[in-house]
Amino acid sequence: MKKIMSILLVMLLILATLAFTGCSSGKDGTHNGSQSAPAIESAIAFYTQVWAAFGEDNKFPCSGGDAEHSTEGPGQFMLTEDNADSFKQLILVTDELYDMLVDDAATLLHMMNTNTFCSAVAKLGDPAKASEFAEKYKTAVQGQRWMCGFPDKVVVISVGDYVVMAYGLEDNIDNLIAACSAVEQQAKVLVDASAMVE
């Protein structure tokens, strides 16, 4: 009887060890070392957090949103047929890039001069194409002929299913990068380049 009890006890210990090993977390706090994608409720919710993370000293007069959702600070921009041309012209998004997005976007623009800061957060239809989107957006911005004021930098940041795209003065772009990282540690800078090419 003692022999059977000993065998059962050993088996229970083995099963307990396997169960605890299967439930262990990786170094990053996720199960088995895998990272879960950032959970973003919406473009406007994320951009509202990012704008708050800028800090008062780094903020500037701004507005966002489409005509129906215009507001101070980040605003929801509905990617409808009526708003498509406006979004493309403001954010410098080509037809090809626009077609890569789904209708979940928010914008934030400098109130005096968009070349000082112009940006959008938008959801990608296919998040696997984030790098492709980033490179094509950089090319679109660098291909512009600037008439009034010159932006220093263009940036594209990947955050889960979303991309943050912007062009403007270096300090403003750097503050955007820092704010995105503060809100979501998994934010990944895909493009950080000069807005103009020689």
C-alpha cells in the first residue's frame, strides 16, 4: 500500500510541476514569452492619450477632426467618400495609401501652419503592411513641393493595427515619438527621416 501511495504522490508532483510550467510567464510578463498586441480602443482614444502625454510645455495651438468632428486637440476624422480628398490633401496621403486604411482615423494639425505639425492616427486594413505603408508615406511626403514653410521631418510609427503618421518641425515630431512611446511601449518607429530630399 505504501508503494502505491508513493507512486501516486510522485505522479501528482510531476503533474503539478507540468501545470505550473505551462502557466509560467516570460520575462516581459506575457505567457510563454509571447507579446500581445497593443489593445487600442480607437484612433481618437489613442491620440487623445498621446496628446495628453505631450506635456503642457510642448503643446501648441491645434485642431483636429473632419468638418463634422472639428475640435481643439485630436479629432475623429471619418474616412468617408465626402472626406477622402480633404484627408489626402491634409495628411499627404496618396490614393494607394488611403486604400490601405479603414474608417478609424483621428487627426491633429497645427492651427497656424500645417507644415509645423500635421498628423493622423489611422487603422490599417492589413497590419502586416505597416512597413510598406511607412515607406510609401515617406516617399509621398518627400515628393512634395513646399510653398510656405518647410517641415523638418516625417515619421511613421506602428502601434498594433494602427499607424501614426506625421510631418513637421523636428521638436514637434520628436515630442510625438516620445508621447507615443509613453502611452504604448510597443510603439515602433518605422520611419524617422528628413521631410525633404536634396
